[in-house]
Amino acid sequence: AKLDFILPGYGSRFAASKLDGRVGFRPLSPDRLPMIGAVGDAAAIDPDAPSRPLAEMPRVAGLYVINGFGARGIVWSALAGELLACQIAGEALPLADELVDAVDPGRFLLRGRSRRVRTGTAPLIDGHAAKTPDRHRE
């Protein structure tokens, strides 16, 4: 219908039964780095507590994610699989701590938390940011 609107009569030249195709989605994180590791427990994070390192973030027990590779899934697959397997097994990690933090899915919880502290807004509720008290004023 849209094709006929844009190019009248053009779409009638093709038989729908002869058209074949496939669509694939490539999930990508906002910072374009994959998410590899244990999922942070947003409900267990005290919004009034001082910020802590990612390593100390409360996690949802037994819930891990490995996602957000975009078009680079094949490139990341071996290293990402090894990293996640080591995290689950409690073994030494194959990457430096800074790199592990860079792909930690909990980084988005910390970024959202620090953004709320800076702007004085809470997470979106029904599409609107709720105002929080200004912690910097006496």
C-alpha cells in the first residue's frame, strides 16, 4: 500500500509469493560496547548511598547477559565467551579490570544514577522525569 502510494502501479509488478527475504536485528548498546557479565540489581542500589565501584554493585543472582555486539559479534565472540565463562566460574579474568568494567552491564545503572544526582531527576516514570531533592543545598 505504501509503495503504491509513492509509486502508483509499481508494486503490482511483483508477486508477493515470489518475494523472499530475511530480517536480522543487531542489538547495540548506547555506548557501542557490548554488555558482558552479571546483571546489576537496580532495586538493591540505595540511591542515597555514595557511589561505589562496579565490582561492589549488587547483582541479580544467576542472571548474566552477553549482548550488544552490533555487527561485531563474530569478532567479539571468543573473548566475550571466555570472559563470561570465567565470571560465572569465579576464575581469573582474561582482561584487565578497566576493560571488564567497560563492558560490564552495570555501567548503565551507575551512569543513570550519576545523571540523576547531577540533574536532580529520578528515572522516567510514565515518560516523565520525577524531580528529586537537591542534595547539594543545605
